Amino acid sequence: MNILITTQYMENYGNEETPHWKFKGGSDYILHDRSPARDESYAELVRRLREVIEYSNGYAEEFVATISLISNMELHERDQSATLFEINDLGQLGFECTAHHHRNAWDEEGGVVRGDLLSIERWDMHPNGERRNYKVRSFEQDVA
């Protein structure tokens, strides 16, 4: 089974004294073929994931909206146009995140399918949404 975490992202269009929060979307994070280690419960694994995904400050915040267990088939049937952040559990070292960004393409029926790979991002996830060791590799090609 895979653990799918969907987040909600919000931005403050006001200031800290008179906030005006707006919902601005969110992200999908996936931990593939994962069950907790023998000495770790799902609750502990989710607690560790929340610690590195969620953050809040006076201007923006992201929090976990849903957590689901989904099969590989359900994962394959999901909307392929959205970027999926893949999480690798490094145990005591924390988590590493990878995002593959694709150009959208359309099939014969007009449905969105995943097109050419544009870039890959990779970073280490740390508490309060901090990213370290960020790297990006671009595959952008000239369009004729």
C-alpha cells in the first residue's frame, strides 16, 4: 500500500494584525509501498511526515488535509496532470522528496495525460517545511 497525503496551502493577503487568509490549492505527497517499520506505528510515521510537511508563519501555511492508504492501481488511475511529490523515508535521517514536472499533453478524447519530462526537483525535508540540499535538473527543450 501507498500512503497519500493531500495538503491545503493558504496565503495571507492581509498582514499579521489584520489577516485575510485565502485557500490557494495544495500538494499531493506519496510514500510508495510503505508500511511502518516493525518498531514504528502508522501514527508515528504520520507524525514524522506531518512534522516535515506542515508549516505556518504570518504569510503562508500548509497543513495536511487528508491521509489515505491507496493501492498501486488507485495511484495509477489518479489525475496524471498534477505533480506528485514522492517521499523517500530515510529512517533516522528523515525524508527526501522528489518531484517530476511534466508538460501536459492531451489524448484523442481530449483527456489530459502526462507529456514530456521538464524537470526533476529533489530536496531533504526538515521540520516546518524547510528544504535543504535542494537540486533541480531541467530537461526543457526548445519548441519549434
